[in-house]
Amino acid sequence: MHIDYNSMSKQKHFQSKLSRISGSNYADVLSRARTIYAVYRRKTKRNPYVRSPYFKKDKIFLSRFWSHIMEKRINPRTKRLKYYACCLDLLGNSTCEPTIKPDPGDANRRFYRFYGRSADGYEFIVQVVEEIKTGNKFLISCFPPGHRE
């Protein structure tokens, strides 16, 4: 998927109150991200989620993020996991308009890209996929600009 960096500069960013997860070691970043995820996992007996004001308080399910992130190599995985706390803050609080694109391979899916900035000044992108037939939304990824999705 191609990222249009010119449209990103025109896009309204959500200013997160949280900083990126600190650490350069994959194990440290992963354990901190899993600790954050555990808070959401403990709130429900089923699939963990965050409610999004942009989607009128619909649930965005979080578990698909982990299967997607584990497909990446260690270095990109570490860079993406650093934004996990900011990503959840964005999903839970942002009303900023995302870019919306249909999935070219599946007419039943739609991608939403939200743009944010961490408290320590780093920009990031959060990608959510919606299955149109069911209306379910899933967090797919979070990454800094310049990473290939």
C-alpha cells in the first residue's frame, strides 16, 4: 500500500497526551506494550476493544493487531510497538477525520488511517479496517510515517 506523504501534512493530527514507549530493546518494548494490552484484556471476557468517539462509541477490537505485528521483522516490529500507547489514546479520544480507502483486494473491507502526534513530538499513523457487512472494526497497525505498510 502506498502512503501519500503530501496528504499527511494536510491531515489534522490528534495530539496524544502519551509519549512513545521507551526503550530500544525489543523485549523491553514488547513487555511494556503487552502490559498496556493486558489492561484492556482484563476489562472483558471476550475480545479486547477500545470505544472510539469518531465511530460514535463503536468498539474497535485490538486482538488482530498482535497477529499482524508478529508477521513483521524484529526492527520494524519494535518501532511500531513504541507507538502502541499513543495509538490506543488516539483511538479512544480522537474525533479527527481519517483518510478512508476501500481495500482493492476485498470490496467488503474499508481502511481508515488516523494521524497523530505523540506527547514527545513524533508523528504516527494508526490503521483501522472495517468489515462492511458486519460493521466490525479492527486495529491493524500503528507506525511512523515513512514505514511501508
